[in-house]
Amino acid sequence: MDSDSDDNLVLHTLLSAAQDVIRQRGETSHREKKHRKYINRDQEAAHELLVCDYFALIVFMTFRNSKTVFVLVENYFYFFQLRWDARGKRGFTTIQKCTAALRQLGYGITADASDEYLKMSERTGRDCTYLFCEYVIELYRDIYLRHPTKSDVEQLYVAHEAKHGFPGMLGSIDCTHWEWANCPNAWRGQFTRGDHGVPTVILEAAVSNDLWFWHAFFGMAGSNNDLNVLHAEAPDMSYVVNGNEYKYGYYLGDGIYPKYATFVKSFSFPADEKRKLFKLAQESARKDVERAFGVLKQRWHIIKQPARTWDRAKLTTVLTVCVILHNMIIEEEGRAICSYIDNDALNPPAVIQVGSLTYFSRVLEIQNCETHHNLRHDLTEHIWGRQHQGEMTMKTKRMRAMITTRMQTVTTRRMRMRMMMMTTSSIVLRSVVVDLLGFMCVLVILGFKFLCF
């Protein structure tokens, strides 16, 4: 019992001493209690200013996106809805968040640049951009980055043959590079190519004449060439060139692509006039993909400028949403060759299982080098015949124009002769009438004198 009382006394003494020390520190301390720093950004005034002055101009004229994008983003995703925090303070509206994301994508500005006008912090602006990209991909990828359906392929065949003179053409394929400024040091070797000198990431795309992206594969290291990032798919729809039938549509590519049945390349050293003409026609039609890359980078400056993120997946997300919005703008402007049909989406083509017998037979058909050469030869003959037919047509038109011009000249000359004859006859008639009048006057005068005498 004595030992227990002693222990309690010691504990009581220690506790009292500790309380005295804490009390003394509290009395002698002049430090103020730290509170969380809060910045009043006045989101409501920023929203009103945006709606009254700049919203319609920035979103619908500069970026030319449909209002449906913002409505669906607001309805389907909680982050972009208007919310109030625990203190009852109003947050950012859907318009402010979507505008902040589009300004970063379209102008290539940093996330903290939205603080000046939209009163939005750097973290919130960055979250708006990445979440906007993810949500747009989730909503619109199956529509604006779909694989060509049967009706799409038919329309592409007709449009490209009418524009470029290539039957069975699906589009052009090529690659472009996006500089990666914040590439990790461990990856700089594989993402840096000698001719660029800086880390880049490759975008491979297949584009039609209306600058619509039908295929976009992004994420390969910049040290790879176009051959190593080949992931295009060829729809199975036959067509006829120079009297021969072919099964798969093709893309126009440069010399680095393999000799497949789905690629048509120009001749490196054309030996005759036919091949020279084909080379000019192929290189002229293949500029569609270069034009599409230029329009994409000029419309979305975030791709034009070096990427600032460290995450490779975010790069893919940002570029994918830029391609989707690019296709959306083309459809809104009415320049798209193909239109989305719900029936085609409900009845997709049969998926070929990788490793099956059908898969290997399809691969052998596509990679057939002989088909590649035969197709290029038939296209060369087709372009030459079309050019020759066009020259004959032009000659016929010129002959018709010359004949018409000569007939008009002869008719004009005849009309002039008739006018001259009529003018001459009228002058002669006038002189005769004048002479008759003079003669009559003389007779009258003579008769008057005779009567007088």
C-alpha cells in the first residue's frame, strides 16, 4: 500500500509540474494561432463578366464548338456542375470551367493564367482541363473517332475519286511530332530523334480530303519512324481500277511505308511520263494529311507548343480530345464528307479475333507485295488515261469554242454588211428624194414664171 501511494504521489507531482510548464509557456508566448490562408476570388463577378462580354465570342466563335458539349458535360459529370462549399460559398459554374479548359487547349496558356480573368487558381484550372478532356473522350470518342463504316467508305471512295482521281482511296496517312519539354531524363534517349534534337512524341493519323481524322494513334517515342507506329486498319470493301477488282481500300503514304496492299506510294525515280504524272498526282493528293496537321496545331496551340506535363498518359488524353474537337468543328461547319448514322453504330462490322485463321489470311492479303505493285500500276494507267481523256475533252471544248467563235464572227460580219448596205441604201434614197424635191421645185418656179408672163 505504501508503494502504491508513493507512485501516485510521484505521478501527481509530475503532472502538476507539466501543467505549470504548459501554463508558463502559454503566458509567455506571443505567437498567434495560424489559420488557413484564404483568397477571395469573387467567382460570381467573374462569371457575370464572362457571360456578358466574352462567353459567346470565346467559346462559339473562336473555338466553334457546339453548345451540346457543355450541356452534356454538365449533366453527366458532377465536377462541372455548380456547387457550394461547406461555408455556403458559391463555386465555379460550368461555363467558367469549360472556358478555362478550352482556353488552355486553344491558346496553349498555362493553368495559372486563368486567375487574371476567370479568378481560378492554378490547380483548379489544371483539373478542369484534364477532366474536361477525359469526359469529352468518354462522351464523343465513339462518334468522332469511329472506324469507317460501310456507308462512310462508299462516300470516301466517291469524294476522293471526284477530287483527286484515285478510285478506292480512303485518305492519306503520315506522322507528326509533338515536342515534350518535361520529358523525364530516363526517357530522353528513346524519345529524342537526331533530326529534331529534342524529346518528341509521335502522332500517326489517317485523314480524308475534308481534314477529318479517321485514325489517330499517339504515344510512341519520337525516336521511332513512321514504319514502327503502323496501326491503321483497312476496311473490307471492293472497288475496280483499270478493269481489275481490289478488296481493300488504300491510303496514300510516303516512301517509308511498307509495300502493302493498303498503301500506295509514289515512284522514287519515275522513268516515263506516266510515272511522272502519277508521282505528281499522288504527292498532290497526299498533302491532305499535312494540311490537317497544320490546321490541328494552329487551332489548338497546346499541341503547337512544347508539352509541359510529366505524365505520358495525360499527353495522350489532351491530343485525343483535340482531334475529337477538330472533327466536331468540321461537322459543325458542314464540311464533313460522311455523317454519323445510328444504324451503322448499332450494326458494327464483325470483329476478327487475333490469332484466328481469318486473321492470318487477312494479314497475308494486306501484306501482299504483288498486290501493292499491281494496284500502283493500275492507278498509274488510270491517272494517265484520265489525263488523256481530260486532254481530249479539253481539245473538244476548245474546238467547239473556236467553231462558236468563228460562227459568231461570221454572223457579226454579216450583220455589219447588212447594216452597211442598209445605210448605203438609205443614203442613196435620201439623195434621190432630195433630187426629186429639187426638180419639183424648179418645175414649180418655171410654171409660176410662165403664168406670170
